[in-house]
Amino acid sequence: MDGPPILSMKGISKEYFGNRVLKDVDLVVGPGEIHALVGENGAGKSTLMNILFGMPVIHTTGGFEGEVEIAGQAVKIMNPHEAMDHGIGMVHQEFMLIPDFTIAENIKVGREIGTPTVFSKILGPSMDILDREAMSRDAKKALSRIGMNIEDYVKVAGLPIGYKQFVEIAREIDKTGIKLLVFDEPTAVLAESEAERLLEIMKLIADQGIAIIFITHRLDEVMAIADSLTILRDGELVERSSTRDMTVVEIAAKMIGRKVERLVDLGDTCRVCDQENVALELNNFSVDMPGEQVKGMNASVYKGEIFGFGGLAGQGKIGIINGIMGLFPAEGDALVFGEKLRLERLGDALKHDVAFVSEDRRGVGLLLNESIERNIVFSAMQVHNQFLRRIGPMKMINRKKAKKHAIDMIKLLDIRCTGPQQKTGSLSGGNQQKVCLARALTLNPKILVVAEPTRGIDIGAKKLVLEHLVKMNVDEGMTIVIISSELVELRSICDRIAIVSEGKVEEILPPDASDAAFGLAMSGMSLAGVEGEVKDE
């Protein structure tokens, strides 16, 4: 690192409503340095960047502890405009471009160059005439600085995705006094050739003395271009190191690096997994779910198995069940005990005895204005005609039977409520999750798929939910598929864990596989492949 740091964040701590998400974190980046910021989802990367940019979510929730210095000067950044004034810019993963504007117009948007007119002298600069020649010169200069040879008068709407990303970068470079650029997962939406070009552009920018914070889950890219890196885990600083002093295996291990403390004590439970009988099979399975696309996935889940799908956010694991249940367009084959599901038909999976607990319990999983009782029995009424009685030509709910079942489920799952008639929307998040689980169990499924089963609930409730999943698997031989961002959760109760990366299964690992194996798989690499490369060298 030559010269004093462009950015120094010291002792940064942040708490959200009693939950400490950053704990005494330091981040230092020098001029012209490409510094990688890595860690699992929930490690604290986004919160740290929100503090750097002065995002409202930080200041409306009590601020933060620690100090921020730009080029050696202590600063208090209260909003993103102030961050820009200090020479800090961001290249977003989701493009912030106006499709019908030209490249030059997008680069200069918000900083247009105008020629004064008689009207503007009276009514203000909004009446200036745009100086398109001057704007074009600035745009060409910015494009040239990143090595892009493209006409600035072309409309953004028709550009390939990679070029849109490059226009985003040129817009940031055009800003006066830019000192530091944050690249947030910039290659996530790019083809391989475009990603390679982007990495070259980042090197060009760094050569001009501009510091770069590179947030990515792709560790091969970190090793390719980063000078140094900071590893965060569970809101804490694990290590700051020169990239040349670490291997990709060491980085992956440190990202995960926690002792696997089982949330559930399996004890002497006797579990039977029938590897001769496939309960759920995915063949070349694709799902068009925005932000969670599945791309030609293959996987098999055995009868009686607890199988996990894990991986980073946005890599496709949530898309799997939403495609199986028909909530988003899906292609390929999904077979339940050998029978193909009609993926275009909403609810066909339910008829094949596949029950689903959604990750979006408030949006998809629950009828918030209805009672706990109605929520628990609703799907069984619709799919299996349970809890109904016939009165002449009409079917009416059997309230006595529904109430008894709801009370039984409330006791079984320890749902904290005033009774079965309490509205579900008034329950805490953890108890809402238990109602979702109760409704799925009421279907008496052969396969139960639960997405993010413990999201937003406390450790005690997590343990109870996971213990009950294991109990159902042991007592009833139910096949259970858990989709979760919590690796500890998956390693606690799963027989096998499929790590999903870029819409496909990167690797299927046993729960006791090394931290490095899990970290590499989440980064789109395998431990065997990396060790093989080292041996070849």
C-alpha cells in the first residue's frame, strides 16, 4: 500500500434492535489498491458498505460506533450524496441506467453540462440548453479511461449486459475527484468473457490511483486481481491479509470457519435412508424466478433422507421449490417417486404428497387476517377434502374436528397464542413460522420441503422446529428437504448437503465435510479441483 489509506474504517460496530451485526470491524484500503471484501451472507459486508455510504437504514436505527477516515481526514457521512462529495462511488450489480438515454446521457445524468440562455438567466439553470458536444467529450474521456472503444451516442437499451456494466463504471469514473470505487458482485450477471474484461477494467482503474473495494463470492476472481482482502464472519473481522500470503483453500475455510455446534442433538436416533428408492429427482431442471434462477439442475433425494440445499443468496436454491410448486415458470423434469410433476399446473406437487413451507411466510405462506385454526387446516381442506362435512349438496367445515386438530398442533409445536381463533397476523415471526409448519404437516406429506425454516426466529424456537423435523423423519420416515442460508442449521440435521452456485448444484457434501470444502463450493469451486490444480503445478 503506497501512501496513506484512501479509506480507514476503525472499530466499526452496529446493532439492529439488540442484534449486533458488526463487532469492532476495521477496513483499510490504500490508493490504487484492489481490496476484496469476502464472507458468507450475513457476514456484515452490506452493513459495512451501508455505513460507508451513509445509508438512511443506518442513521434511522441508532447510527454506529467507530470512526471513518477518507484520505486521513475523519468524516461523518450522513447520506449517499455526501459519500459522492468525498469521492466514493459504487458500481451496482443491478444496473442504474436509463434505457432510452444514450451512453453519454447516462454517463452525465445528474451532472449535465448546459449553455445559458436568456430564459435560464431569469428562470434558473433548468432552462439551459444541453451542451451535447461537451457532454460527449466527457463521456468519451471516461470510456477511454476504462479502455472502452464504443460510440457514446448509442442508446443503452440495445447494449449487451457487459457493456451496460461498463457504462455504469464510466459514469462513476466521470465524477470529479473519485477516490474510491465499490464493486458489489459486479460479475454476477456477466458471461465469462465479459467478466474477464471487467477484471481488466478494474486493473486499469487501480493503475490510475483509484482504490477499489471488490465484494464478491468468486474466490478465483479474488486470487486473480485483488492485492489484499478482508474476511468477515458473523459480523467480526477474521483477517486482513495480502492475497499472495493466502491460498484459496485458506480463504474458504476462514469464511466458514466456525466450530460446527449442532443445534439439534441427534443422540441415538435411528434413521433409515433408502438409497435404492429416490423420493425426489430433478433432471435438467430450470426455474425462471427473478434473482433465484435455476439453470439445468440435477439432483436426487433418497426416501427417508433429510437433504439440504445451501449456498449464498441469489444463487438459485430458493428457486428450486418455487419451481416444483408451480409458483414460477419451470422446465425440465421433477419426479416424485418416479412420477413426473406437471410443472405448469399450480398445486400438482401437493397432489403428489409434496408439502411446502415457503421462505415468504407473510406473502405466500399465511392468511394473515384468518385464524390460526383456518390457516392450519386450509390446505388439507383444499387438497384432500379433510375437515369438511357434507350437508346436502354443500360442503361445510367441520369446526369441531378442525378446532381439535388446531389445538393438537398448537400443543405439538408450542405455538404461543391465546387460542386457535387468534388471527395469525398478530403472532410473532417465530410462531407464524410454526403455523406454516403445522399447515404443511396437516397434509401428512410423503415429502416435506421447508425453505428458510428458522428465518427470523430465536435460538430456542429454531431448536424446537429442527427437532420436530428430525422427529417426523425418524418416527414417520418422512423425506425432508431443507433449503437454508444457515449452514450450521444444515450441518446439524442433514444427511447430505447440496451447495447451489449459479443455478446448479456445485457439490454435494456430507455435513462433516471441511469448512474449506463448503466455502469453496459456495464460491463455485471444489476442494478436489483446487487441490488437483496445486498438484499439477
